Amino acid sequence: MKKILLTLAILSMSLFADFKTIDVAEFEKLQKEGLPIIDIRTPQEWKDIGIIEGANKITFFNDKGQPLIADWFFEVGHLVKDKKSPFIIYCAHASRSKALGEGLVNMGFENVYELKGGIENGWIKAGKKVVKK
């Protein structure tokens, strides 16, 4: 019974948070509204593939796939002022951004968006351009 109550409590908490997967059109709309965009991929991925114009390059993982939690939150703190502020994250295929987004919501962030399909299967497949910086 305790496990059921705990599960219900956790599920109900996530109902108040907002983690949404958005398509390219919604991404562009929110980008025009000025939402911060954070590319969580690695520096090598930025170099190889490029980034979405206007995105902030703040890697979440080192080259061994380990999270850089303290560094990431320090950098993100300059863009996202509080846990209610909306922002967009993306990675290559949306697997890392989905995991990170769900983790952020569980930490109390209320308006986290992620790009459906990431930069490769979402943005580039939709014919959108990337920049190399």
C-alpha cells in the first residue's frame, strides 16, 4: 500500500510540471519569443554537425558520457533565472535531452521543452540549416 501511495504522489507531482516534446514549427515559434535554447551535445558533435542558430552550447556530458552536472547548472543559471522560466534543450536524436528534461522536471523545473528528434532527426530532416561555430 505504501508503494502505491508513493507512486501516486510522484505521478501527481509531475502533473504540475511541464516537460514537452515540441516539433520544429513550435521550436521556431518559441525561439522567436526569446526562449533560451541549450544544445547539450558534446563539443565534437557541435564541430561535426553544427548547431541551431542562436543556441547556447552547454554540454551535459563529457567525452566519456559522464554527466557534468555542476558545470552544466552553473552555465544554465546564466540563462534560466528560476525553475519556472521556460527553456528548450536538444541533443542529436532526442534521447539525451528527453532523459535530461525528465530529470529536470523531477527536480522542480516547470517549463522544459525538448526538440522532437533532436538536431539530426528533427531539425536537419525538416530541411532547416545549422551553423558551424
